[in-house]
Amino acid sequence: MSVAPLQPNFQQCAAAASLASSTSLFPSSFSFRLITLRPSISALRPVVCCLSQSQVSVVNGKIDNRVSERNEIRLGLPSKGRMASDTLDLLKDCQLSVKQVNPRQYVAEIPQLSNLEVWFQRPKDIVRKLLSGDLDLGIVGFDTVSEYGKENEDLILVHDALDYGDCRLSLAIPKYGIFENINSMRELAQMPQWTAEKPLRVATGFTYLGPKFMKENGLEHVTFSTADGALEAAPAMGIADAILDLVSSGTTLRENNLKEIEGGVVLESQAVLVASRKSLMQRKGALDTTHEILERLEAHLRAIGQFTVTANMRGSSADEVAERVLSQPSLSGLQGPTVSPVFCKRDGKVSPDYYAIVICIPKKALYKSVQQLRAIGGSGVLVSPLTYIFDEETPRWRQLLSKLGL
Ligand SMILES: Nc1ncnc2c1ncn2[C@@H]1O[C@H](COP(=O)(O)OP(=O)(O)OP(=O)(O)O)[C@@H](O)[C@H]1O
Ligand SMILES: O=P(O)(O)OC[C@H]1O[C@H](OP(=O)(O)OP(=O)(O)O)[C@H](O)[C@@H]1O
Ligand SMILES: [Mg+2]
């Protein structure tokens, strides 16, 4: 069951080769439909063999690393499962609503991004199609990127924390029987029961990450079986000794008398935006579109953790009020407070009577901040939700450029 790691030099070629040779990865009806839609793509590669309808092909014995010549940028979104609706909700919150004519149609558009096609696919197929060059961008769980991306260097995480789909990939064993006193990976590895003849049987859908993790943890005698769901039943059914599956609330494990163990978490996951490096580097418009999506995501995700707070303060000058505000640890805002004079007319004279301050405050620190505002003489505190925070430049954009060597 273990999958040998790919040699870095041959990763792209091998990934494309295995994709092309596996009919289960490319249902023929779907492939044919794409080829019919884009006849120019196959016509571009006149010689020798074409591995997929897209970019990694072998021309006259050499790897052709160019991207296929389509004009649209393609974004893959989950077509089903728990990620599907959350992904559409997130994009909507970023003013990037996906217009889908009907739910059975797999292609859609985002009117704000004119050069973009949205393709609805199963999460694992999004990763496979990023590798084969049939998609340029995708939103899926980090677990799916890790399992099906197999550390391929062509995959680049553009945004690693989209704030939904939180779960962890974790090893779990029964609470009872020979496992009763086993509470860590080390103890599991040291159990005398596992031999070449009678290995530890692990049920998992993660057949790349599973063997790798067990090997890294010194478990030599392990076999894997796989199933598409309800893995938690496998130990009670006598099919497996342990399971390696996603855990979120932990309810499913508890209900099935299973427990996680120390050191047994393979990875923490949440939804991510992932891209094909080749597409970003070579496809016209791909980097610009990615920049716009990233900016909108960052602006929204930064804002949802914050409130805008306004308050009135008496004081002798804006500077003096600012000093009082900044003396409090929770009131420094994103870049310091905005302090504005509020003018009143008294005895025919216009002068600042008090000052209005505006600051952004993390939602978690709201009550503490209100207490600190009151302590320094703030009154009339108004709290409103924030919709977007656009920074001068997002840190993730700089990171992306540096990953691309730009
Ligand atoms: N219990 C969970 N809580 C939160 N997120 C989860 C949970 N289980 C899975 N996920 C995340 O959602 C993604 C999709 O999971 P989902 O179960 O919807 O689809 P799937 O497992 O690919 O399909 P299916 O379960 O129908 O075979 C996972 O890759 C993971 O990132
Ligand atoms: O820790 P919990 O909150 O209980 O969630 C964990 C369960 O969620 C997922 O299953 P899913 O609901 O996707 O069903 P599936 O087995 O059909 O994939 C995962 O495979 C676990 O079984
Ligand atoms: Mg599932």
C-alpha cells in the first residue's frame, strides 16, 4: 500500500503520466467533453505522445513544461460535500459570487473576474487537475492537497487559512482490549504484538500520508486497508486495529469507543487556496487574477475577526487624547487610533469640545477594550462590524511572489 516518493526531477512528468494512464482519474466522458470544447489544445502538440489534454507532454523525447494555450483561467471548487457550500459562501462574502445556471452544471462564472472559469469538481480531482494543468487554481482542504498533491513542487499554497473546514488527520485506536493502556505513538510502536506475520492493520482513506506517517514514527509492521467512509466502524468489525481519519469535534471517535493518542496527529487542516506554479508563472493573467482573489480573501478574513469601535473623549488636544489611548494595551488598533476633534459653538466661538476616537479591536478583546476605554474617560462607545480591511499590500502576496522567485 505504501507509495514511494517521487523523485523531484521527475515529479511533474510522473504525476502527469500516472494521471493520464489512470482512466479512473479522468472519466472518459469528461475528458472528451473538454477536448471537444477546446480542439485547439490537442492540435498544439503535433508530435509523439500527449499525456493529457493539457501541458506536460513529451515532445521528441523531451519534457514539454509549457502550459496549454487556453485563454481562460480555471478555478476548481468542491462540487459536493461539506466544503461546497462553505466555499461559495466565502466567495460571496468577498463579493465574488459564483453564478451557476443550475446545480448539475459543472462550469460557472464569477462576473467580477471576467477571464475566469469556475469548474465544480470533487476535492481530490481538483488537486489532480491542478497537477495535470487542467485547472490553475483551486479551493480544497489542506488534507486533500497533502494527500493527492504528494508534495509535488508545482502546487503552491496561495492562502493557507481560509477559516473553515477545520479538522485534523489523526490516528485513533480502541479504548479497550490490548490498547487500553496505550496512549502515545511511541507506546503503540513498542507493542510486541506487531510482527511481519501479524502487522498492525490500519484502515484509512489516506494511502499516501498514512504509510509515510507510520514509517516516520518507527512503525515497521503495518498494513493498510482503505474504504470511502465510516472507517470508525473498522476496529469493532475486526477489520482493522487502528484508523487514520479526519477528526473535527471528536464525536464520531467517541461514539465508536476510539481514542486519539499523543503524537498521532498527521496534520491540521482547513480550507486553502492552492495554485499551479506553472500556471502562475506562464498563463497570461493568472497571477493578476490570483492577486485579486487573494486581496479580497485577505480583506474579508482580516475583517471578520475585528470590530470598529468609536468613542468620545474629553481632552485638551488630539495629541493628549492619543497618548491616553495608547497608554492602554488593548487600544492600539491596527495602526494606532484615529483621533478627530468634534467642534461645538459656544458663546459664538467654534472650538473642539471633545474628540472622537476610532480604532479596530479584535473581537476576542472587545470587552477588555471597552473597560480600558472607560478607564481613560471614554464614553458613548459604539461597536460596528467590519466588512473588509484592505492593507497596503497583503503579506501573503509578498510570500507568494517570493515562493515563485519573483
Ligand atoms: N468532520 C469534519 N469537520 C470539518 N471538516 C471536515 C470534516 N471532515 C472533512 N472535513 C474537510 O472537508 C473536506 C471534504 O470532506 P467531505 O467529507 O465533505 O468530502 P469527502 O470526504 O471528500 O467526500 P465523502 O465523505 O462524501 O466521500 C475534507 O477534505 C476536509 O478538509
Ligand atoms: O470528529 P467529528 O466531528 O465527529 O467528524 C469526523 C468525521 O467526519 C468525517 O466524516 P464524514 O461526515 O465526512 O462522513 P464520511 O465518513 O462519509 O466521509 C470524518 O471522516 C469522520 O468520520
Ligand atoms: Mg467525508
